[in-house]
Amino acid sequence: MLKMNKVELITEQLISYIQQEVQSAETIYILTSFVMKSGVDILKPHLVEAVNRGADVKVCAGDYLYITQTDALELLLKIDGIETRLWRSKGKSFHPKAYLFGREKDLDGSFIVGSSNMSASAFTTGIEWNLYMSKSVEPMTYEKAVDLYLKTFQHDNTIPLNYETLKRYNAEYEQFHVRHAALNKKWAKQEEVDLTLTNELPDNQVKEPPVEYVTTEEPIGTITPRPVQAEALESLEITFEENYDKSMVVMATGLGKTYLAGFFARNFNRVLFVAHREEILYQAKRSFLHIMPDKTAGIYNAKSKDTDCDFVFASVFTIGTDHNLKKFGPEHFDLIVVDEFHHAASNSYQRVIDYFDPKFLLGITATPDRMDNKDVYGICDGNVAYQLHFIEAIEKDWLTPFKYYGVYDDTDYSAITWLGNKYDQEELLIAQFRDDLAQRMLEAWCKHRQTRTLGFCSSIRQANFLSNYFKKQGYRTISLHSKTIEMSREEAIHKLTNKQLDIIFTVDLFNEGVDIPSIDTLLFARPTESLTVFTQQVGRGLRLHEGKKYCHIIDLIGNYRNADIKMSLFDTQPEKKKGKVSSVPQVPANCDIDLDLQVINLLDELQEKRQPRKEKLLGAYLDLKEELGRRPTYLELHLYGNANSREYKQEFKSYTGFLKWANELYEQEATVYTRYENWLKEVESTGMAKSYKMIVLLYMLNQGIDQWTNPVTPNEVAPFFHQYLTEKDFRKKIDFSDKNSQRMWEYDQNKVSKLISDMPMSKWAGSSKGLVSFIEGTFKLEFDVLQEDNQVLYEWTKQICEYRLHEHFERKTYNQSVNR
């Protein structure tokens, strides 16, 4: 291959350059605003050849204006080994075109950026301008491009391409083109036309050197854990001593999660700390070295590739690529710390977690639900070593008490289009760009503010608008975001801290990883779209600081989604409320809540209009089905769905009952459900103070699909039963902790058999309404299974059994950790 160590303008036959690069590339990353079948047809043989030789091939395409063809996506989906994701633009323009090629063996690479989407005309005869640049010319620019590509590829706006998401896209594609007939062209290979659109970087892109905002007065190397850190550290070390290999710590913002990880890291020689924001990496590095100054530490990101050190602080987007992962052996690190663990369910984190095999995996977070509410407990096998909600921390005087002011916002959010996880930005801006609304915010702020305020906005333009409005009234303000040029973030924070600014209006810069302890007032000028983000933002004002007695939270509340739900964040006893209750939460004794009467009436009204639970559960199921590309198992629904799995049983008596209601069963499956409905409900709902019933059933299932209904005896089950509860997973010892079972740690056939006979078999037979029996020492199913039904019933029974065992031990371990 011809080496092209140069910069070159390409105005025709781009395909020849792409083909040449693909031939030797180890990584091939394609980012394009739309994909046409004609473009995939041209590239397909070259991409197939690259995949077959082991290249890492990723394609990210956009859905803007539904120009991307369904046929093109289907063709990409059929190429085994290519990972494709679809950017959900939600009406916002998405118009990048970039082709990146890496050859790590030669420390070489190149990229092409310009006007060409993935189409035949753009690749061949179209009028296109593209700039080719080899890595050797601008290595840092190349690394930055790769890093930004991977962040885009794993962005929350993207979804994986599979047959479920393709089906959904196709339906939207057809509907769009029916409504917009003028755009519904039959694109011929030589007639494809590009659209000239503009695109903005995501509002949370930051282009500044990381800055340390949190300091400690203790000398380096002498720092000791605070009370909350000592409490968490003890629980964490007990977990490690009990031979767990992974766990999560949930601690409210401001309690020192990073320092906790540093104290725990003293037990290990080589540590990998993974995060998705650059400033978190640099803060963590300083914190770890503050605790252990004799250790070596380095950064692994787009700009730096430090590997030969005790502690590596890595950007997940950089280290998560195949060629970067392979620079380390799977067992290179003794400890892996994943910061902001609520992000860990994303593919970028999963790639890192799946590759490495450390002695221990520690996830730390203040909000254990991912941004889209996806549960991440499953990643640490449901093992939570320690957790402390910020309400509990306030009650223990470990965080600053708050005074919450709910101010009525008369904006009609029901008239603004909801796009799945946020409001339509243009419609929202129209509603927000009102002087009367800005004046109401100003008056509320003037009434309740203290000395230093952080104001959260929903967009850059709203932040600019409010900053200018407040500035005209004589206040010192700055709109701080990724595009601010008149003042750096470091300078703005310095000025706010020293009272040279009254308020910083921002978008998403201060959600995670940045603490400014002196902030004593928060102004929420945006609707709450994500409870997780709201929790993070509230945490910005709760850190203890000399002279700060309260954090004042000024929140404009309108009829937007989640307005009533977020009140539970401040409630000391949300789980104890049943039936119709007041919308006003019961806050800690040292806090205060003051809601406008109109706000109280609005919250009561919103509670009455909540989405029916059945529809919510269906939506959560369909979201997960799309992400997986198939129907999720019961355990997958529990681990990765964004609804509480127990609600499916409460609402539908069984997971299979839900599938029947949702029309998700094939004809044969529906017949099986009808025939064996009582059995499925029995397995789902039989009492489980201990795991014993499900262990007996698991033994039967493990005999295989053709023998699982055969009768069994206690003696026969005993070896499996004992081994299951005493080996590998130390969580299971919880069910061997009473006087009757403690003596059975050392295996005794007779004792274990008697336990099985007295407890799971006899008790289940007595409560199953005749579905199972235990007569003369034999346990059996008291119903026949037709041959044509056996496979489906076996799979469903196994799914319920595995789910119930996992959920049982997860719940018991969780309760144990809370009560420590």
C-alpha cells in the first residue's frame, strides 16, 4: 500500500482512497449523516474482507429527515462483525461525514473529513470536497478525532442497529415519507443528493484543560478517611474479604467517593480507574496520589497513553477500543474502579468490563440508575457493599441541609412535543424565551438567593438569554458552556467563589465530577427530564463549606413530565407511603420545603394523571427488546430494564402473563401459556423466605429438557443442593445462617436430605394447590406436559427459576448491606 504522509484535497472518486485505506486498516470508523444502499453496495466487499481479517469496523449513521434508507441499514446488519449504531436526531440536524482508519501495529492511521455521505454518487461522480490527512501529519488531531468519534458512537442519542430497532426505524421512515411526500424520492444511484444542514456539538462538550476544584488541607500522604468514608470502606473491605469479586458503592454527591476508592486501592498493586469525563480522571489522579504519594500514576486518553505505572486513569472512550485494550493483558490490573457507575451499562463500559479480569471490580456512583434509568445493579451481580442517600447524609450532618422553594411556572409543557426522553428543543425554547417568565425567575431568585448561585438551563440559548436578562437588571452573570469564549470555566468558578459573580448559568457542565463547595444557591430554570440528572445537579450545592448553613434550591415547577416524581428525591420516607398521599414530601428535620399553593395543586393533579402502570411496563419492555434485538429473558428484564421487574408479577401474575397481554407470544406459545398458566403462576409466586424451592426446581431443570419433569428424591437432590449454597457465590451463605442449617456447611447426606424433605419439598407440596406432591419420599409434578409443549414450558420455567434465585439473593444482600 502506498503511504500517504500528507494532507490532500479529494474532489472525485473518494472510493479509491477509502478502498486503499480499508485494505490494511485495523480499525475502520465511519460517521455519516445518512446511508444509502448504493453506498453500502460499493463498500460491502471491502468491509467484509476487513472484518474477516479481524478489523474493528464501526458505522454510525443518522436518522435526520429519514434520508437513511431502511434497505441500507438492513444490508449493514447482515454483515457479521460490523457494529452499527443509529443516531436518533430527534429533529436536530446531524450532518457529519468522516472516515477514520487506524493501523496500530505501525502506529499509523489517517482520516477523511468532508462532504461525502455513504452513497454511490458521493463516493464516485458527485461534486464533493473531502480532506485527507495522515496521522503522521497531525497525530494529536487524529487522536482527538478518534476519541470524539467513540464518544459520538456511544452517545445516549444512539441506539444499536438490530432487527428490532430496524423495524421501528422502518415504521417511522414510512410514516415520515407519507407525511412529506415531496421528500419521498426514489433515489437512483446517480441521483442521490446531499442536504446542506448545520450541526451543533452536544451542549456538554468541553474543550478546556481539566481543573481541580476540590482541595484538602491535610498534608500529602497523611490523609485519613472521614467518618462516612471509614464506614463505607469497612463494608467494602468486608465484601472483598468474603471473596466477592465485584461490588457497587452508592454514596451521595459530596461525600468523597473518589477518595473512598483511593483508600480501598491501598489493598492493590495495579489499579485502573475508568471514567467518561476528562476532568474526573485528573481529579482522581490527584486524589489517589494525595493518599499514596509513593505510587506512580498516569493518564490514558486521546492525548496521553501512560501504561507503565501503578495507577492508570483512563477515558472509557479511549481504552475501550480493541487495539487499546490489547495493550494490556486481561489480568494486568488487580482493581478496576468505574466512576459514575450508572453509565456502566453502556457498550463502551461493557467492553472494558468484559475484557479485564481483575481481582475486584468497584463501581462508585451517587445515582445507581443510568441516564435513561437503566438498572446497573446486574453488572455487579446485585452486590451493593454500601449505600447512603443524600437525605440520610444530611440527617447525619455529612452534607449541608437544604431549603427548597417550589415556584409556580405557568408554561404549558403539555403543548410541547415529547421526544422519548426530552422535550423538542425548538418548541421548548419558544416557551422559555419570554420576558415574563424570566422576570418570575429573577424575582424568585432575588427573594431566596444567598451568595453564590449556579443556574441550570436546558440549552445554550436559554442560558445566554437568562444571563443577558439578569445582567440587564444589574447582576453579574456569565453563561458558561462548551461555546463560551469570553471566560474560561476556571476563571468563572474563581470569580463565583470570590463573589465577583452572582450567578453562573450553565447547561450540563456541572452534572458530574466537578465540585464547588461554596455554592449555596441552586436555580433550576429547566424542566426535570431525568431524575438522575436532577439528583446530580442538586448534589452540586450540598457539599459542606465553612459558613454555609443551608443550600437554597429554587425550582420552577410546571406541568412537565416528572415534576411530581422528583419530589420523592427529598422525602425521608417515600417507600412507606401508600394510597393517596400529599404531594408535599416529608423532608429531614433540619431542612425546609416551601411550595407555592399553585405548585401543590399542580402536583396533586399530576399524581392523578400518571401514566398507567401497564403501559409503563410495556414501554420498558419494548425499549429493552429494541436494545437487545430480541425478546429479553426474565432475568435480563430485571437486570437491564428501566422498570422494577417485580411490578410485572404484581400486575400480570407472571412474566409470561405479561407477554400474553402484550401480544408478544407466537401462536404455539400462547397455547402453552393457556394450558400451563397455573404452573407458571405457581413458580412465579410460591413463597421464598429462603431459596430452597427454586434450588430443587433448578436441579430438575438441569437434568435436561427431556427429563426435567421426572420425579426426584431428597437424597438425589442433596449433593447439588449443598454445592449450590456453599460454593463460589458467597451471597448464598445467607440462606445457611440459621441454627437448623449452620451445621450443614460440612456435607452430610442425611442431614441435607432431611432439610430438603422437611422444608422445600414438604412445604411446596402443601401450598401448591395440587400442582406438586411429596409422597413417600418422592417429589413430582402432578400434571402432564404434552411433547409439543415441552420445550416452551421448559424454557419459561427455567427463566422464572433463574430470575427468582437471582432476585432472592440480590434482595437479601441488599437488605444486609443497608442494615450493616
